[in-house]
Amino acid sequence: MTSVQGARARARIEITAAIKDEARAQLAAEGAAKLSLRAVAREVGMVSSALYRYFPSRDDLLTALIIDAYDAVGAAAEQALADSRAATAPDDHLARWTAVCRAVRAWAVAHPHEYALIYGSPVPGYSAPQDTIGPASRVALVLIGILGEALAAEGVAPPPVPAALRPEAERIAAEFARDLPPAHDLPPALAVAMVAAWSQLFGLVSFEVFGQFNRVVEDRETFFATAADRLGREIGLLARS
Amino acid sequence: MTSVQGARARARIEITAAIKDEARAQLAAEGAAKLSLRAVAREVGMVSSALYRYFPSRDDLLTALIIDAYDAVGAAAEQALADSRAATAPDDHLARWTAVCRAVRAWAVAHPHEYALIYGSPVPGYSAPQDTIGPASRVALVLIGILGEALAAEGVAPPPVPAALRPEAERIAAEFARDLPPAHDLPPALAVAMVAAWSQLFGLVSFEVFGQFNRVVEDRETFFATAADRLGREIGLLARS
DNA sequence: GTCTATAACGAGATAGAC
DNA sequence: GTCTATCTCGTTATAGAC
């Protein structure tokens, strides 16, 4: 009994993976807007109606791909942080920040279509469900975690906040405190600076992945590494003492 | 004779505009990937083959929309610079920098679909021709112009360049010198810093326009203004003396 | 010469009957 | 699950109106 159920479950997992793989291939070839359940079904050798046993709708398939992509960058960021712990001095928070940034960029360059799916233009007619929020925040959580550690070790000096931005800064800090584990609490100045750095980091990545650096930047790895380092310093992370 | 030609030319301009307007409407509704010549023709009351008198192919229509969009942001940036000249002290280069940044953001927020067309995910199967390069650089040219002025007035202190980035910085500066009028020459340190700030600026805009700030940033105008100001300072623009 | 309309092509998507 | 009839698409050839 259990073996049959186990085999069924295994088959279901395999077929689900095959469907998603084919969908990812179509993402690369035609873009998210043209992702079609029928074409995916044809390619995996199923009839379109059979696909609905795995994904109730085209949007659900899209959601699965989006969650997978967010999880993949998130995992890359988390892995980079874990790896860099061994390679950096405990007080070198800036080095870990840049290591995570570089990992995000490396993943994006290696998976441009999945990157476009999550950080590019919204897919027309698709609105992301709540399920994507968790995976979507993994990268930010890693960065916030680094800042939290630096804060505890007095390794960060957040920049001053203009008076006009003060309410927004406090709102964002309160939001973090509400959604995140207490270890990730940040003072308002650091919380806003973090959000700004976060979006600027992805600005660098998007310009490279989307081709805006063509004919402009050649040594993109060095360019990015320098910019990420400056972003970390800008947020207040102190260089290694 | 001339009146006939004038009438023809006028009609041609009007019809071309109507086609592009309808195409823009479809861009908003279905996305660039699904832009269809037939649907545009149907909507403007023509038969699809007649469209080929105005645009030799679907890609040429797309190219026209892309150029229009680049020209629109570019014009907004140029206008913002011209306007801010009257409103700012001659030595306040930073104020003009932020004015231009805010104008770019305002245009993007007002025209999200056209923004997505030029700064979002690349359109699958479409590759931009050379004609887009000029319009695409207008915003960057405005920013470079501000830096050039600041440089001439000793109003900018570019950040140091790490040794590893030095060759790339010099390459970029040489590229600027080759492509741009001499008034826009920048030293290597300022040229790389400019490119980094440029991409980070659009990172802020893209995150807002593409919805990444949902549930994160509320007062987006203030948030952006502060970040743009910090970007200008980061690049070395000095606050007003 | 400049334009629009008809018709057609090959490829692909789609809906529904079976 | 299969098949078929009916859509859409980009594009071209052609013929006629102005």
C-alpha cells in the first residue's frame, strides 16, 4: 500500500518537475506572457487537460515558476552567506555583504529568464498571490540579517535620515519588526537605507541582465563588485578594522 | 501641388500617430510580447496589410514605440534640467541632479507600460536596432552634462577608484570621449561612478514601477527624493555651499 | 506614386464534439 | 484522450482607387 502510494507520489513529483522544466524552457524562448499550458503539455507528451491535474491554471503554473525562482536566488544568497562565514573575519560584515550581492548577480546572469520573471516587467494580466511573498523576501532577509549582526557588533554606522523621510523610516522599521524575527530588528535609519540599497543592488543587476550595459560596461564582474562594496559602505557597514 | 503633398503628408503623420497610439494601448493591455499588427489594424479601422505602408514589420512598429518612449523620458529629463536652472543657484549642481532624477521617476510612474518596454525585461525574439541607441542615451547625457558642469565649476569630488576597476574606468571615460561632445568629457573616476549611479537610479524607479515596493515603501516620492540626493552625493556632487 | 482592400500562405492556438 | 473545425497571427502578392 505505502509502496504504491510512494510510487505515485514519486511519479507526481517527477512529472511536476518535468512540466516546470518545460515551462522554464518556454519562458526562455517566448517569454512569460506567451506561456501556454497547451504548448507545455505537447512538449512533455501529455494532453492539455491532463496538465490541470498538476496545475489548476496557467497562472498557478506561473506562480510555481515565480516561487521557484525566488527560492533559487534566495538559496544562492543564503549559501553565499554561509560560505563567506568561513572565509571572512567575524568583524568583516562588509565582505559578507558583498559576497551575498555577488551571489545574487551570479545567479541572475546564469538564469536571465527566471530573473526577468521575478525582477522584470510584470506579466500582463497576472497578479501574484500571497504565496510568493515569503520566497520573495529571502534575499532581503539575508541582507537584513547581515546588518543585524553588524549592528549587534557595532560594525555599522547608519547614515542620517532627513526629517522628511523620518516617518517613512519609522514605518518601514516597524514593518520589519512586525514581520521578521526579533533578531532582524533594525533602527529606522538602517531600515530605510537597507531598502534603498536593496533596490539599487537590483538596479545594477537588471541593467546588466537586460542589456543596458551593452556597449557601456565591459568588465561587469569588477564593476559590480565595486558598486556592491560602495553600496555596503553607503549603508554604513564599516570596512574591516 | 504642394498642398496635395502637404495634405498627404499630414494624413500620413496622423495615421502613423493613430497606429502608435493604439499600439501603446495594446502594450498596456497585453504587453509587448503580444503586440499584434492585426489587432492594431482592426482597432484603427484598417486592414492589416495597409499597416505595412506605415511600418514594414511588427518589429519596426515596436522599434518606433521604443524610440518614442526613450525620447519621452529623455525630453522629460531635459525639460527638468532647463526648468531647474531658473530655480536653483548656479553652484547647486546637486539640486539639478535630483530634479532630473525626480522627473525621470515621475515620467516612469505616469507611463509604466512604456517604461517597462524600455527598462524592463527584453521582448523575446526582438533585438533593438542601432536607431534606438541615440534616444536611449538622452537621460544619461543630461546627467553627464550636469556632472560636466559641476566639474568645470569644481563642484564635484569624484570618489576614489579601486585599482581593479581602474582599467574599466578608463575604458568608459574613453568611450564617453569618443561618442560625446567634448563638453561632456569626464575623468575616469567620475565616468564609472556615473554609470553606477545611473543604473542604481533606475533600480529605484523599476522597483517602484514593477511593484517590488508594495507593502514595503509607502511615501515613495520622499523615499525616492532622498535616495536620489544620496546618489548625487555618492557620485561626488557637493552640497550647495 | 501612394494608398487601401482582397485574398491567400503556413504556422500556431482554441473550443467542442466525439 | 483524440480529432476536427474554426480561430488568430505575420506576411506577401495582386489589383484597383486616388
